[in-house]
Amino acid sequence: MPVYEYHPDELAQISVVRQAHGLVLGEVKEQWQAACDREERALAGPQEPRKPTALDIASCQRIEWARIVEVMAEQQMSVYSPDQDRRVARREEQRVQRMATEAAWAEQSGGGLPVEVLRHRVYRITARPTAASAGEQPLVRHVFAASGGAAVEYAQAMFSRPGSTYQDAEYRITSIEQVLPTPGEFL
């Protein structure tokens, strides 16, 4: 079965566009500044070894907020509307085209099955060493998974895998939080 999967950068863009819908330019600029601040904090913090990272997500969101500020100024929008944003329409056309390409490929290969759309989310997993010494920082990793349970399973495997950078200590997951798309949003 052909599969179309949303990736973290697409989820960040979609989430920002949905949050921006109906905002005036001043509010969009405030959101852009907040995204810049999140990116600076992520850059200053410990870097994660694999993608997606807090820095990747913050960068994607900052870029999208900056793009929306530019579009609103260029088109003199009083209120942001994705319907008037050519880039949003173009992205959707490209996504539909990729799905059509996948479906055509499946049909040619004899499958003829519909394209399955995977609606993965990005989760922030926080873990602490079980034998934590004084002042030890929690470990934060971002995981791209279909559900919170799948993210926890992936993180547990990551913390216990032989050869892992984490195998010297045992980790206990202390929290899991969906960060993309914004909780409650559906694709």
C-alpha cells in the first residue's frame, strides 16, 4: 500500500498557518518574536543527536511565522487568511500531487490500493537517570510517532538499545507531551 507521511517540518508549517488564521499583523509579529525566542533557547540548550530536535521544530516555526509576516505586509492583509496565501495553496497542490503519484505507482504495480495517510505527531519525551546525581539535567528527546504509546515504546527502546549513548545509565520517562501539531488539531 502506498503511504503518504507528514514530516515534522510540514507539521510545523501546518500548525503555524492554523494558529495564524484570523490574526492581525501585530499579533503575527508577536508570534514570530516568540518563535525567535524559542529558537534561541533551543540553540542555547543541549543539542539532541537525531532529528527532529527542539531546534529543528523552533527553526521551522520561526521561518513560517516570518514568511506569514512578509505575506501579510506584501499583500496588505488586515487579517491573515490561508486562503489568500499562495504558498499554502501551492503546498497543498504539491501534497495532493505526491499522493496522486503514489496512487498511480501503486496502480501500475498491480496494487491499485488507496494511498494511506499516516498522521504521525511529534512528541517531546523527558527522561531522568534512575540513579540521578545532584544537579543532573533531564534528558529531552523528540520522537516522530503515530501515538503517545508508540513514542514511549520508541524512547524506551532508544534508552535500552545496546551501543546506545544512553546505555551507561538507566532512564525513567517522566513526561511525554505532543508538540506537533498543536494538541487538539487534526490533519
